Amino acid sequence: MEENMIKMPVIGDTAPDFDAVTTTGPMKFSDYNKGNWIILFSHPADFTPVCTTEMSGFALEKDFFESRGTKLLGLSIDSIHSHIAWVNAVQEKTGVLFDFPIIADIDMKVSRLYGMLQPGESETAAVRAVFIIDPESKVRLVMYYPMNVGRSMAEIKRTLEALQTSDEHKCAMPLNWLPGDKVIVPAPKTISALAERKSSDLEMVDWYLAKRAL
């Protein structure tokens, strides 16, 4: 495989493990992940405007993520000194503290592991990638954004809740699902299950599409 070829973990893969230097100290990813959901996200560079709004957005949602057993983990191809200076500057100017770890991926090791380097966009900066990883270290969701478009925090929160709710209740989520909405019940796989469904109190659109409240 060529050195610059993009390699990207896909949904269902085991999240690649790594050791890294971060703003909260040395880290082994598998230890950080153990027993927790992880949102791993990259940004192109410190001291840039879109990245500052995004990192602030994550920091301001700290209580939301903690209440859902989820840890944040940022990354960019900058030095640890740059990260610390940026964290300090943002806190001084806005009062927002990035107190979650930010990986100093100056050798691009983690960026390569997760396919965050995309030469068509830039060969020296990571694109805006988001990986949601479950407590079993499985990649459950992947999002990529270009460098000039900020992420949707509402969508990141929505999909995290959807994944966790789906795991808990063994269901699927319809278009635009939000907490409190009805969920989709798996379709029947036998004739007897079909008959049982027809006599149930589920909201039936058709035999294969039925919804229920949680």
C-alpha cells in the first residue's frame, strides 16, 4: 500500500488502537475507550475560525455527552504547545475551556490510521472527520465534512442518542428521528410472526413497516 493512500475504518470495524500525546497527558486509546462511547473528531488546524466554533461547541455540550457515557477526543496535526496555547487563548477570550483531550498528531500517525488525510482536500491537514465508537471498540458511525463547512452538533447528538437507543431497545430509527419519537420495529421473518404483528397494537404502515413508542 502506498504511503499516501487513504485508509479509513468503516462501520463495524474495530477502531484502530494507538498511543498519543494529548492536552491531558499521554493516552492509549483502548484504555480511554474501555467501557465508554467515544466521539473522535479531527479539525484542520489550531487558531482557525471554523475549528474554534466547533471545538467550543463540543466543550459546551460536555454535560450532554457525560450523561450518555460518552467521552470526547479531538485531534489535529499541530504540536502539543500549539494546542495548549489555543486552549488558553480561547478560554481567555470566550471563557470556554476545551478540557477534553486533544491529540497532538504532528507525525500524522493517527490521522493516517483513521483516513483523516485526504490529499484532494489537503496533504498537510486533517479533514473534519467524526467517528462514533462504542464501548466494545466498534466503529458505529462515520461522518466527513470539508474544511470550509462546520459540523452539525445537533446531528452528532441525535445520532449518538439514536445509536444508544437502538442498542437498548433493539429497534431502528426512521427519518429525522428524535428522542421521544416512535421507533421502527424489525420486520417479521415468519408467517406466524406476520400474523402476530397484524393483530398487535403497533402503528402499521404496512406489514414490513411498523412503529411503536418506547
